[in-house]
Amino acid sequence: MCRLYDYRPMICRLHGIPHEVRQPGRGFERGPGCRAFGARCGEKNYIKFDRTPFYMEMARLEKEFKQRLNTTVKFKKTIAEMITEKNKG
């Protein structure tokens, strides 16, 4: 575990879990999850876990945030970099 573990965002919390994502024009993309997850939790039948609604909401929030800042600049930082900078101040 790292210093950021308690503050990790949902994307980090979901890492390794088998999932699906709907991408416009591409249909479903299924991620099998990681081997470590399978080893710890056992190989089980796939249970549909569609991350699309979560990702769509995150994209909406990012768009709203940029509109309020009146910017189109892309953030060139990892989530960990953003969290650690916030906790420094």
C-alpha cells in the first residue's frame, strides 16, 4: 500500500476486477481483470460489471469543471500527482 491508498479514486479501487466498457462505434470491450485478482478471489463465472456509466459521469464532471474554469487545457498529471499536490497545501 502507498500513502495515497486511503484517498485513491474509484478507478484505482476497481483495478483488476473483470469489467465491460461500451465505446461509441466499437460495442463492448471486456477486460478480464488481473491474474492476482483471480488468484485471491478464485476464478468465478463472469458477472456483468459495466463501468460505462461511471466513466460517462466522470467525463461530464471534467467537462463542467473545464467550462467553469473557462479552459480547454488538458491536465498532464497522473491522479497520484494531483492528490499529492492537493495534500501539500
